[in-house]
Amino acid sequence: MTAPAHPGVSEAHLALAKIYSSPSLSGPPLSGKLIALVEHMYTEEEADILRHLKPMRAKKATSLAKAARRPVGEVAAILKRLAHEMNLILPVGRDVDERYSLLPVVPGTFEWALMRPTTDDLTEWHTRFAELFEDLFETGYIGDYAGKPAPAIRYIPVGEVIESLPSALPSDKLEDILDRYDQYSIAVCQCRLSKKLIGEGCGKMLETCTAFGDIAGWLVQNGKAKSASRKDVLEVKSAAESEGLVTWMFNVGNQSKYNGSCSCCGCCCGALRAATQYHSIGMIAPPHFKPRFNKAECSYCGKCADICQMKAVLVESKGEEKSLTHVSELCIGCGLCAVACSKNAITMAEVPDYERPPASWPRHALKYLPTTINNMRRVRNDRKRS
């Protein structure tokens, strides 16, 4: 008789972990670390209900109660708590029409569980959640999906350099982007919060996660963020840049009804770590501008390398010989290196054949959804062969 692959794990938890491992949810391979995270998030009773959800499909409480052979009232109460108190599953719709969907581990469950206006309501549960998530992230599974690019986010140049770039577009300028919206919100950065919870925080500001448009009002209504003004957002972004953080936006243009932005550090941000640690750069759009180095003016002080969140600038010394290397494929075009250079040896130059972001979310989906699906299929096929 063959011993079970995961002894001591309930059937419900194992079934739910298998769903989270699905490439349709950009999931990691089934492992003890994934199971440990699922066991922390859900009781066996909760897992036995959620195991009847399929990736990317939302269901009502009535449907899940029937599948789990449980009273509708009990199931509805459990689902509402998981969606609105624990923030582990996504509620879709309202009241009697509310449905529930599983989110990918990341991006998805990780952000939804930790997104909040302040850190006042954190508990030991959140600390353990952060520990287990980090254990899973460190397996490097995110690199499995590094196939053809399907950029969901882009980085924009810092405020100090953007005005000096005559070819800058409105989609490059935060002020112009914000002018399109009338609702704004601010929340805590989930990546730096998670690192802080496990004792690996960098000490940089937390309240940098912003949203604009319809999504901002929805986040405020659901207790995930606090309402803000355009001025508040610009002040937060200015303070973040002064701490050496880089600003990302969703990779959509001026016809989007909503957008969002956080300010990232290379040590905590999941997107930047995925690129630098696991060579998964496909979710970051190629930049409009990249630095140009005048080595005749360079003193090789290393300030540009120190501030680069992508480790795309390397300054090395071997005896009296000094060298500067720019790793172009890692560069996100934020311009922090140019700001840090006191010798004016770095300028930002337009990238030839720059491709503007899709104007709206429907156009983004039309352009990149087939690539995303193909990447998921490749991962599924690779796992079947292994």
C-alpha cells in the first residue's frame, strides 16, 4: 500500500491546495509549503466548501452549499467572513447576487489579505501569513511563468527628471495621469508590510499604495484604503521618490476608468524581486526612457548603483581600475540614477520604437490575454512532463 504523499493533511485542504496550484491561477506546484499556507488560511470546514470553486469562476453561496451538502445559511456566513473579514476570497456582486471567487496566491490573495488603510488591526495571523507566503515565494515558482511578455505594469520616471524630457507623453507624467480621475485612495504597501512583519523590512514608508477612479471609491467603501485627494497622492509620491522608491502604474493609457500605483523598493516588491531574483520580467513593460552614461564625466562614486532598485547599474573597482556596467534588460527607466548623479554624467534618453500602453483595460486584455493563456498552458504542459 502506497503511503500518502502528504501525511496528516486533510482531504479538503489537499483538494483546495491543488486548485491554488493550477496554472490557470498562475499557481505554484503542489508542495508542503503551499499546503501549509492553505492550512493557515482556512479551517478544514472552510476548505471543504471552497474546494468546490474552480479557477476564475465565481459561485453563489447556494451553489457551494449544494456541492458541499451543507445548509445554505451556514455556508453563506462562512463565505461572507472569508470575503469581508479575512479578505481571502473575492466577493463579486452585492447582497443576494453576491458570488465568490478564488484569487491567485500572487498577485491576488497576498495583496487582498494585507491591503488596508493602516496597520492598526494586524494580528499574529497576519505575521504567520506573511512568513508562509515568503517561504512559498522564495521557491522561485514565479519564474515558471516567465514566457512571452504580458506586461501588466509599467514604471514611470521620477518627478525630478520627467520635465526635462521633451518627448515625455501624458502617460509618462503622474500629474497628467491623475487629472483624468476624480476619486483617489491611499493604502499600505502590502510588499513592505509583509517584509516588516517577518522582521526583514527596509524601513521605508508604507502608505504608498494608491488607486484612482472607480476602483478608489470601491476600495474605500470596502475598508481597504482611505479616501484621498489628488494633492495627497502627489505628496505621497514625492515623499516616496525622496526615499529612493520607484513608481509603477498599471499598463493602461488615458481611456482607463481606473488605475493604480505603488512605490517600490527592490528588496520588498514582489514584481521587482521576480525580475531580479527569478528572471521573470515579462509582467513589467519596457520603459519609454533609459539612462545614458557619460563615462568621461563619471567619478565612479557608485551613487547610481546604490539607488538602483533593479540592480541594473554595477560600479566595480579592481585596484585603480573602475568600471560601470548598465544591465539594460533589467532597467525599468525610473531615472533614480540620473537624480542621484551629482556629476551630471547620466541623462535619460528615449528608447527607439517605444510602444505606448493599451488605451484601456479591454484593449489590454485583447492584446495580452492570449499570451497570458499560452504561458499558463506551457507551465501546465511542463508540469505534466516532469
